Amino acid sequence: MNEIRVDAVYQASSERTIGRMCDIDPALAAGPLTTTVGDFDVVLAFPKFEGRLPAQGYPGWSGDDSAPVALSPTYFTAHTVFALTPGLDEPVVQTQLKAAIAAIRFAAARLSDALRVEQPSVGMVGHIPKVLSLTATDVTQGLKLTVPEPLNPAYPMVVGLPVLTLDAATNALRNGVSPPRALLSQARYLTQSTNSPQPGTAILLAAVAAETYAKESLKSCRPPGSTPSLRSLQQKHGSAIDLYGPIAKEVIGRSLEHDDPTLWSDLGKLFSTRNKMAHRLTTPTHPDARNLVVAAMQAMDWLG
């Protein structure tokens, strides 16, 4: 069996600037951390600190040079070692390397999230930490292997979006952009245009956008003093999805449930997914969140 080692170096903070760098307990720099991801044991480590400052990898620290209470690392490393049968076809080798890299990225993301939960100033939880180097080596034969993955995951390319018109630009300068549309745009970005998708956050944003947009839109269609009032209709029907169903039918004479049953069903899934997150911390998958954000956009467009 050949011993294969995959190594990665990650930027510890989103930016290498004072005030944006993370701080760690010196004990974390004394030795490595180990975790198991699937079939791989992943070893993570901050630069080795042996009690003397200045030290390589630590441009900043807090406390006395002889007894710092916190260290500011510029990077951390992650590696895994696994066995591979000699003579395997190249596609098989590449598949194993991809699995090892995925395990390393998963572990590195968790360590990065731990930093960001404690110190939000160093970056957003869920964002993939930046890779500074990624290598694979057949240790047994002393050979460098081709890495079948990019250094950092690419972001999706989205084409065919509407152009910014003169009217839209003028209106934004005069009145600002619509808050519900702004929330929806953030949800679309987090599911469609980043290499660090945030499906849970996107669902929350899209659900709030769809609900508040419907309330604003229907309220603008309801003359003052109308009976029953929009508030009383909401009290009667209760759920957010009803804004696009019986409440819309009462106010504008049409219902999404009747006009587009499939979109109505998807919008209902958006609100139920939001509720599951609020009550059970159930996070949707990225593909599901992407589809439900699109449903929110289409439902809002249906209202006009």
C-alpha cells in the first residue's frame, strides 16, 4: 500500500489586518487538533508556539512577551494521510484525492466557524476559509500528485439577469431600494452567487421578504377604511402563506393558489421551512434553499 498525504494551508482570518485577525489561546498553539471526517483522520494545527515571542506565524499577541494571554495567527494547517493500493487507474486515484480534500475542507470550515462564533469580526460563520496552498504527495514513492481540485472553490456564474434601467436607478436614488426586494436579493446571492452558500440564512431572508412584500403590496391596494381591514383578514387567516391565497383573493380578486398551484405549494414550503428552522433548528440543503428562494421571487413578482 502507498501512503498518500494531502496538505492544506488556510488563512486564519478573512483579512490579514490589525483588528480583523483572530486571537487564540496559547494552549491551542502547543499541539495539533485531530478529528475524523468520514474515512479520513484530519490533523489541524496553528503555527507551533514554543513560548517565545516574536514567533513565526504570529505577528500579533496580547499580554507580556514572556506570558501572552492570546496569540494572533496568520494561518493554520490541515492534513490527512491515507493508504492507496499501487497501480490503481488515475480516475480512481483522483476520486480518492477529491474525497480527502473534501474531508480537509470540512474540518477546516468547522475550525474556522469556531473562531468566528467567538470573534465575528474575523469573518462570517459558514464562509469557506481561504486556502493558501494545497498539495498531495505519494509519501511512499516520494512523488507529487496532481491535485484534482482548485485552490479555492469557484463561485457560480449567473447570466441573463435584468439590466439596471434609468427608471430603477433614479427611483433608488430618490427613495432607496425596496427593503423586501433587498432582503430577497441577499437571499439570492447566498444561494446563487457565492462559493460559501448560506441556505439557512437565505431561507430566513426570503421568507421575511415574501411576507413583508405581500403585506406592503396588499395594503397599498386597500383604500383606507375598507372593511374588512387587512389586519382583520390576517387575524382571520393567520399564516403567512394566506397573504398570497385567501387574503389576496379578498383584496385584489385573485389567488396564487388558483393561478399557479405549483408555485403556491413551493411558497408554502418556504414558510414551513422557515418555521422548522425557528422551532427545531432544521437547516435546509443548499439545492432546496435555492429553489425556495426562487419561489419567493416568483411569488413576489406575481403580486406585482
